[in-house]
Amino acid sequence: IQLEQRLRRAVLQGEFFLCYQPLVNLSDRSIIGVEALIRWRDPKFGLISPEQFIPMAEETGLIEPIGEWVIEQALIDLHVWHSMGYMINMAVNVSGRQLINNNQTDFDLVIDKLLKKYDIKPKHLHIEITESMLMDDTEQCLHALKAIRDLGMDIYIDDFGTGYSSLSYLKRFPISVIKIDKSFVDNMLDCQSDANLIKAIVMMGKSLELKLVAEGIETEEQLQFLKSLGCDFGQGYLISHPLPNQELTALLEKSY
Ligand code: G
Ligand code: G
Ligand code: NA
């Protein structure tokens, strides 16, 4: 209850900010996009991890205003980068509660309005959802995702391989990108079965004409191995930690 009250206050007082983690092309390490990651700085307790407050936000419905704030702030920053000539993509994490919400407003309409407000093309905004989300309330979820896809946005499936994935979801839902969970990348070079699993995911993704992102790349060896398997894109501390907007701007200036 205490966390819930603090979270309500955080929404009203704007205690959130975003960090952006680059996503690079593994072949030449060029930055093709960023993932927006929310941060909460509580005036008394300091930084609180999204792993601690997102579940509470989902339970209480506060994820709806928080999630909308995330998309708007991400588009405000993306508008700045685009106007500087950095035509990168923006990926935002979206909870099931945002797709299937209570306030009778279709998620795609909310997004469409924000895209127009900040003059961003739908192909530059991507949505990350988790495998487990596809398990819940499938029909409504499918409907909402198709509407987003019809706008021209890409949908990523996050933490792939950790949930109860049924491969049929990949066909049934309008997914264009698979993000291989960092737990597999962590162990890949020491554990043959994790390496084989990644190989299998990459092969399957390719045969379904999906793009592949590996998360949690921390070493040069991991990057080279993933590249040799044919994985398209990568993210991780080797490339960059999640950065506040001004630091991301500096990185873009340095990289181009
Ligand atoms: O950035 P960090 O590693 O602390 O993120 C932890 C988790 O919180 C990740 O799994 C990430 O997907 C989730 N997360 C970060 N930002 C958001 C957000 O804006 N919305 C939702 N729903 N989840 C987020
Ligand atoms: O589940 P999701 O992919 O949204 O999680 C993103 C989280 O992973 C972020 O909180 C980010 O800080 C963290 N992260 C990103 N890159 C790395 C990495 O190379 N190593 C580790 N341990 N965590 C990472
Ligand atoms: Na994510």
C-alpha cells in the first residue's frame, strides 16, 4: 500500500525519467535505434528499479498513465534526434494492461495521435511486448497488436525463450523482431546447450523472416559469436549502458 501511494504521487509529480539503450547492427555496430527504459527517482528512497514498481503499476492500473507518459517522452526525445538528422528508431516496452485498457480508448488511436503530434513516422516507433503477455487474453491482444501493426509499427517479442512460448504465437501474432533473452547470451560461450538454443532461435527466426536482436552482450567474444550465427542486431553493456537523453545525444554525435 505504501508503494502504491508513493507511485500515485510519482505520477502526479513527474518523478520518472527515461534512459535509452542503443541497439546496433552487429555487422558494423552502427546505432539503428534505442530502447526506452523507465527510471523512477523517489525523493526519499532514490532510484527504484522498474522491476520493483512495474508489477505494482500493472496491478493498480497506474501503468496506463505511466505508459502513456513513457511513449510521449520517448517521442519528444526522438523528435529532437530526428531534427538533428539522426533517423534512429525508438522501441518502448508495453504492458498488456496498456493494450487492453479500461478507459475505452484504443491503444493504436492514442499512439497515432502522439505520432502526429511529434511528427514521427510510425515505422520509427517500435513496441516491445513479452511472451507471457501473448498468453493472456489472446483475442483482444491480437486485435490490439494488429491495429498497431497496421499503422506500420514493428512489434518485438522480448525476453524470448524464457516464457511459455508456443511457436504458433510467432505465426499468429504480427511480430517482426525476436529479442533473445540475455540469460542465454550470458551462458552461451560456456554452455553448449545455451549456444545450441540460440542457434535454433536464429534459424527459426530467419525461416519465419523475422529479425533477431540479442540482449545483454557484455563481451567482444559474445558479439562475434552472435554475428557468426547470423543474428542481426545487438544490445548490451559492451555497446552501451542505458543513457539519459543528453548522454545519448553525445554518443550519437560521436558515432556519426
Ligand atoms: O532497465 P532495467 O533493466 O532496469 O529494466 C528492468 C525491466 O523493466 C525490463 O524487463 C524492462 O522491460 C522493464 N521496463 C523498463 N521500462 C519499462 C516501461 O517503460 N514499461 C514497461 N512495461 N516495462 C519497462
Ligand atoms: O527485459 P528487457 O530487455 O526490457 O530488459 C532490459 C534491461 O536489461 C535493462 O534494465 C538494462 O539495464 C538491462 N541490460 C541491458 N544490457 C545489459 C547487459 O549487457 N548486461 C546486463 N546484466 N543487463 C543489461
Ligand atoms: Na524490453
